[in-house]
Amino acid sequence: MAVTNWAFPNLEAKPGAWRRYWVVLVAFPNLYREIFAGSTLESFCLGMADDPLRRKLLDSYMRARARKEKHALKALQNGTDVRDIPGADKAIEAFKTRFDELNQENAQGLSEQKLPLLVERLSAAVCDYTFCEDMHPRIADRVIGPSGRNDADNLAQQWLEFPLLKYLKQRFHPLAHHLRFDSLDAVTLRQPSDSSAVQRTAGHLPRYGAPHGGTNPHTFPYVTSFIGPVPPIPDPTSGLHFPQAPLLQFACTRDLFDPVWAASSEQAREIPFHFDQIPTLSFDRVYQVNTLENWRELVRRYPLEFTNLEVRQEFQRLSGKDAVFLGVDWERVRQDYDVVFFGFTAVLDCADVGVDIEASELGELAQSCSGVRLTAVMYRVVPGSTYWLNL
């Protein structure tokens, strides 16, 4: 069963998918087992990768499951709404009941005892939505329906108002405490390609055909900093993948502009990259992505088409859309801006969903894109991160 198209009419990811999936995983920490396993919706939570499906075919039991998944895939491609599947009402009711319980808990006031659960589930949601090869994150967002999505958005907003999490919503300021990981320096200062990797033809979208690791610069060195402690990530030393890998909290080791900082294990392997004095920054040279519209405008002004087949399929898997996928032309961005900040709530709203842009909005590029669906995708951006492009 070779899968080449993951765009389904009723499963396009909607803005806020990360945020709502966070609420879903707080409601049901073992979502697949608690909601989908053994239900009529199980076969719709499709394995996305081809190789695992081929391995399944070696087992007679799994062959039967693969046939069910193939039928489910065809149904989705034909426009079936998973909410209309017989038996889906049980899952719908389970979500409704649990969301009501969470609303009652919030009405009684959030306790500090719940904070670790919220942070851990947020990290799990972000990793699971992006890297999980199953369909159940998108299936869940459809199953909860319009009212469920509204409830989930409201619950998430209430949790983000919790005093100990309010710092996540702060905006960029040059004199703020910009924290960073030493271990990321080696990544952000060593790029897999140079500016020649972007093909530029007058009157056409610039095109980047290499594989890449997300919405971040790939053709020049840059530095990433964070506004505060970031959620834990799957332990890269465990040899396991999420969700089996244990979550590990990385401490931000130092301030970006602190010339004197404590020694760390990373210093023994990498030459420290630091500043003896804070660079002079102008707010005119800072672009803040604090809303979906800010993100959309950034891509509209500096569009870059991703032409690599694997990248296109990955974006199609996440967004559910069949389109020309756009990212950010960072070479052009850094001519106008020194810093781009990705606000926490904006990333929860935009990550891994397709935000459509009309060809007519692209000025001199409009004619070359006429009749084509253009979709901007924010991918693997850490909420509350800052990209320093010209340090």
C-alpha cells in the first residue's frame, strides 16, 4: 500500500491544532488506547510510513488490519467525515464529557500541582503532532467537532493565563533575558547548504530543493535564543523515538549576551560563541511573529517554495493539503531584519497547519503562481524562540 497523497477533503489541519492537541492529551494521556483502539475509528488512525505497512503485511493478522486501513484511506480520500462513521458517537461523547470535567476543574482554580502535567503534556503534544506517523492527531481534531475545538481553545487559553506560565506570552525586547542552549550552537552555526542552494529566476518563486529540518535558515549561520525554560523533549540519547523515549528537560545554560558564564560540558567540545557587549538593536530591525497574520505576512513578503519531494509529502501529511508549500526566504529577510521572534501563542496557532496565501498577494510573482494553491507551513519552530540573523 504505497501512500503518495495524504490530502483528505475533511481532514485539513486547522489553525491551533497544536494547542488543541495539548488539551486532548491532557484529557486522554493515552489517546490511542483510551479512545481509538478497538473502536470503529481505529482503522482511520493510519500508519503514515510505507515501510511499516509492508512489514505488517508479513503477518496474517496485520494483513487484515492493513486491508481495513486501506478501506479507511479510500473513504477519507472520497470525502468521508470521521464524525459520521457509525460508532464515532462514543468517541465524541467521551471528549465532550472529559472537556466538561476539565472546565469544572478550571472553574475551581488551577493548582501548582497540575503545572508539571500541563507542561509535560504540552511537550508530548508538540512532539507527537509533528513526528507521530499516525493519523490520530488530525483525526482527534476532527472528531471533537467545532464546539469541541472551541472548548479546547478556551481551556488552553485558561491554562496559559496560569501565573507560572504567563511569561510564555511575552513579546520580544532587545534587553530581555535571552537564553540559549550551548548544544544548539553547533547546529545553528553549521549549515547544510549555502545560498546557491536556492534557485532564483526573475518573476518566479525562489525554490529550495534540499531536505531540511524546519522553518529556520539553512544557508547561513544564525543563533537561536529562548525567552525562558522550554518544554522537555524526547531524550536523544535513549535510542528510542517519541512516545517511547523518556522526556528530558534541557536547561538553558546562559544568557545570549553574558560574556562571563559558568563552564558546561558543551564548552569542552565546542568553542563558545558569545558577545563582549550587547549589540545595538533597533526595533525597526525586529520582526515579531505574535499572530497567525504576522506569520502569513512574513511568508507573503519573503516566500520560498520547497520543492524537495520528501518535504512536500511531510507538509502534506501534517497539513492535509495538496498545495505548493511555502516557507521563508531567510536570505532576503536578513536584508531587512536582524531578528525574527516567534511568539509562544503564535506557534501554537500556526505550527504544522497550512495557511493559504493568494497568488494575487505576491506582487510581481503573482502571474507565475496563477491557478496554484499556495500554502505556508511553519515547521519545527520552538515556541518563544528568537532567530538572530546577523550577529
